[in-house]
Amino acid sequence: MMRVLSGIQPSGTIHLGNYLGAIRNWVAEQHEDAYYCVVDLHSLTLPIEPSELRENTLECAASLLASGIDPERCTFFLQSHVPYHPQLAWLLECVATMGELNRMTQYKEKSEKSQGKVGLFTYPVLMAADILLYDAVSVPVGDDQRQHIELARNLAERFNTRYGPTFVVPEGAIPTAGARVMDLQQPERKMSKSVSSPLGTISLLDGADDVVKKVKKAVTDTDGDVRYDRVAKPGISNLLEILAALTNSTPQGIAEHFERYGDLKMAVAEAITNTFRPVQERYETYMADPAELRRVMSIGADRASLVAAETYRRAAAAVGLIN
Ligand code: ATP
Ligand code: LTN
């Protein structure tokens, strides 16, 4: 079994992109060597009210459990419950360079919102610590995380070269379908929790009426031909990809079944609603019992800490800190 780790920020309600790009692949790959966390420390990199962070974190945890993460089959925890994450991030910051962090495109996209705060700049190093602490071999993420995974690999290799073999060098596991779900209103940019428009983003908790409304209003084009072409037809191609991901098919194959945009849109809305409905029912059950959520997260933190402590000590000893 391959050691797996991934994380999601509690920066807003989980959306279709998170679900297809990451979460359903986490669910498909749960086993005793899989570690999944809500990366709450990461959500401090953009302005957020304390009450909002608190609420989002519980909602995010409940959404993941409702989506099928089973805390008895994998280790599910909150990043801030395991203090080794920022501790290891510090050691890694001392091998990372300003130059490589400056090249991170996500930083460039979000920097205006962070008003010059340092956390957003060093955030990919914290993400590398999340991964390296667990000796993860495989990191299931969406396409937008490629660059961050590459950084984690580079930091691991540089550390190992400088201080001797310490970290496993991880690989990203990026799905073939659904790795980059685009905003329905602006199909040239990815659907996102913190940046997208409400009409362009389908939330895991949207009811059927909202889903139909948003998909119907999705921006397309005027040539009227249902065809998969990401460059010439970004809106239609996004809808084809979403349906392909939800039905384990290919966008090209789906395109052959539709002649009219309206029919494609109705099929997309229906597939989303059918997938999300059972998740929403389970979500309500988890949200009704916050004590149970906390209990689950506390067990996860204990399990994660055992692994993280051991890796942190190895790294600390390697750089010359006295254990
Ligand atoms: P934010 O807008 O706050 O950056 P986000 O929506 O990008 O949030 P994250 O918490 O950063 O979501 O990411 C969680 C996981 O979801 C990551 O693996 C990421 O690659 C994936 N993901 C995010 N957006 C998309 C998308 N539009 N399509 C596919 N996967 C996505
Ligand atoms: N940076 C990621 C979230 C994230 C993550 C991780 C993903 C934080 N730590 C560790 C995989 C592994 C994001 O913004 N989507």
C-alpha cells in the first residue's frame, strides 16, 4: 500500500472542482496508510474572520465525512492539531529560496488579497511540510497544485542532499478527468472557493434548483456545435469534462450524445444533483453532532501525531538540533 496524504483548506464551502479534482479520489484511495487533513493553518494566509474560520472548519470536516471519508479506514485530522507541521515548515524554510517561492503562480494570483502578508508567500513550504512529515509517496490533488508538489519534491531532494537521506520524495496524483474544473461564468479560470463568483461555482451543498440555475446560466458560445475544444470552446468543454468525470466517460464520447447546448446542460445538472444529494443528507447528520466531529478529529490527530513526531525528530536531528 502506498502512503498517501492530501489536504484541503477550510476557506469556504467545498465546490464541484474540489470534489472532482481531489475529494472523490481521496475516498477511492482510503486505506490504513492514507492521511487526509483539513489544512486550517493555510486558511490564515488570506483575511478571514475567526468565527468564519471556526465555522468553515467544522463544515469542511463534515463535508469530507459526508463525501465518504471514513475515519476508521484512514487517518483524518486537522492540520493545526499536529504542531509538527509549522515546526517542520521552519526547517524547510531554511532550505527554500526566495527565488523559487517568487515563481509560485498561486501566490501571484492571490497576493493582492493578502495585502503583503508573509504567510501567503511561505505557504507552499508549509504545504511541503504537510506532505513530507508523513513520508507520503502519493499526493492526490487537482491540476492547480502541480507547481506546489514540484516544490515539495525539490525541497525534499535538496534537504536529503544537504543533510543525508531524510524525506521520501513525493509524487502528485492528478486525475485524468476533473483535474481542472473551470468557473461556469468565467470558463478561462478555475472554479475556486476564495476567488470565483457565486454563480460560477457549484457548491457541494447547493440544492437542485441552484444547480439547475447555475448550469443553465453557464457561459458558452454562439456556434451551436457540441464539441470538445478547450481553447475555442472553453465553456462547452468544461461542461463536457464535468459530465465525463461524473459518469466515468470521456468529454469526446459525451459530445457525440448531444446536439443542443440545452440538453447537455440539463444532463450536467442532473448528474451533479444525483451525486451531491446523498452527500447533503449525510452532511446534515454530521453537522447536527459537533461533539462527534470533534471526537473523530481528536482520534485522527493522535494517530497523525505519532507519524509526524517521528519524521520531525529525524529531520531535526539531521540539521543538528538536539532531540
Ligand atoms: P482556494 O480558492 O481557497 O484556493 P480552492 O478551491 O482552490 O481554494 P483548495 O482547498 O486550495 O481549494 O484545494 C483542495 C483541493 O481541490 C486541491 O487538491 C486542489 O487541487 C483541488 N481543486 C481546487 N480547485 C479545483 C478545480 N477547480 N478543479 C479541480 N480541482 C480543484
Ligand atoms: N495547497 C493546497 C492545499 C494543501 C495541500 C496540502 C494539498 C495544503 N497542504 C498537502 C495536498 C497536500 C491548495 O491550496 N489547494
